[in-house]
Amino acid sequence: MTTDSSHPLSRRSFLTQAGAGSVGLAAANLIAAPGDPKKKSEVHGEKWPHEARLAISISMQFEAGGQPDFGADSPFSIAPVPEPYPDLPARTWFKYGYREGIPRLLDLWDKHGIKVTSHMVGGAARKNPQLAKEIVDRGHEAAAHGMTWQPEFAMSREDLKTFISDGVKAVFDATGQQTIGYNANWLHRSVHTLPVLQELGFLYHVDDLSHDEPTLVPVNGQDFVVVPYTIRNNDIMLIEGRHFSSGQFLEQLKHEFDQLYAEGATRRRQMSISTHDRIGGTPAMVRVMDEFLTYAKSHPGIWFARKDEIARFAKQSPLTPRDSEET
């Protein structure tokens, strides 16, 4: 999630108003053949790979370094420095994201043996290509997040295609990984976004809050996967935006987990968590995430999955719900 000074609604005002192919092969063996008389809702293996009861997907937003020179929201936005003077303290806050935040989060993921999806702003990956490459080298997914923090909902189709393509190229140049998943700035995609993504070879997007499981939507006459995102378990919403304490954030994660885990006995359920480099990578927040991951892993049947893994599985599963039109 990112924002930009040209956006008519700043992050702070928004927050105030907002109250890998191998998996598909393995999962194919877990799905009942068409016409199988078994009760599909009672067989965990038919809902998720590895007979999992609940999928948990974590996003690690790599945005810091790609923010605009002026107008980017930060803790200092309450007393902004006017152009053309640089907001030097704000710059150090963003630098924390790639100097301390992501390295600390990467160590946490390694500690728990889980892989995440990193939505990378092209400009951030270009500024710190070695860090972007390290994310991929440590087994995590690089997903697209636009070239800059510029909002895209008002772009023409041609400009949007260039904007997304430039971001894809910047991430590929840094990581060597071709992105197949997309997250728009503050989820504010345009009416052109999904058709452009389909045309560019993307598999899924996350800018949809309408389900607690992946779904399929028709785009250009083909299936396109929606892997749901979150604002409920999102550090930029709750920590920066609503000033939750780290303890309150942990309580939110546990309550969300407990409910979805209970529902997962009979339904396909996915829990989404979003961390941002300069927020979720702070010491207290990493300690909270460490405690939550330990708690979640104490329950049987948990699948920590990258979003590309979820999307591939959902696209070939006959149990994936279909929406009749784009949301």
C-alpha cells in the first residue's frame, strides 16, 4: 500500500475515514475427481494442499526508497515541510524500511521457515536492487506494486500499461523473477487494471476485500485469480493509521486466526496479513509477529503460502468460487 501527494485523499485522511508451479502439481493429487461422491466440504485436502485446514498468506511491502521526493505520508505529515525544502526526518523514516525493517523481517521468516510475498514498488527495487534480489534468493515471491507511488485509477489504458510494465521490468532487472501478482497503490486500481494485467501475463491481483478465500473473475474471457488482501490485519492501517499498540495488533491477529481456523473445519479459509518495511520491520512489531507465528504453528493443518502458490492452486481447483463479474 502506498500513497502519493497527487492523490485527492491522503493516507492519513483515508485512515481516518476508513472506520510456484510445483504446488499445483502436488495439490492436483488432493482434489477429488469430477463426480466423486465424497463430501468435498469435509475433506481438508480438497480445500488446500497438504490437507491444510487454513492458509495464511503474509505480504511484505517493499516500498521505501520508491516514495516521491515531496508529499509522501509519514509520521511527520502532521507538520509537513513545504516544497521545495526536503523533509529530512521523513527521509530517514523511509530509509529505516530498507536498512533495518526488511532485513529484520527476512530473518524472522527464516526463523519460522515460512515464505511470503513481497509487493515491490519498481522504484524501490531499482534503488536497492541487492536487497530486492536477497528477498527472492531467500525463497520469497516478488510481486508487482507499480513503478512509483503514483495513483493509477485516473490513468489512461496506455499510460497504465506503461506504468505497470515499467514496474515489472524494474523488479525483474533487480531480482531476475517475473512478477505474476499485482497490488495497486492503496488498492485503488482503475477500470483498466485487470484487463491490462491479463494482457501482460499476470495470474492474480490482491486488490479485493470481498472474500476470505481466493476467487476467480472473468477478464478478457479468461479466468483471473483474486487472492484476497487485508486491511484488518495490516500494520499501516492499525499501527500507523489507528495507533494500535503492538499488543493490540497481536490480539487482532489471534482473534482473526481463531475464527478463521474454526471456520476452516468445513470451508476454505485464508488469513491475510500485511507488513510494511518501515512499520512491520520495527523491533516491537517483529516481536509481535514472532509470537503470532509461534501461536499459529501450534495448531495442526496450517499452510503458510506465497500468494503465487495460492493463485496457482485456486485457478485449477474446482472448488474455487467464481464471481460473475469484476468487483
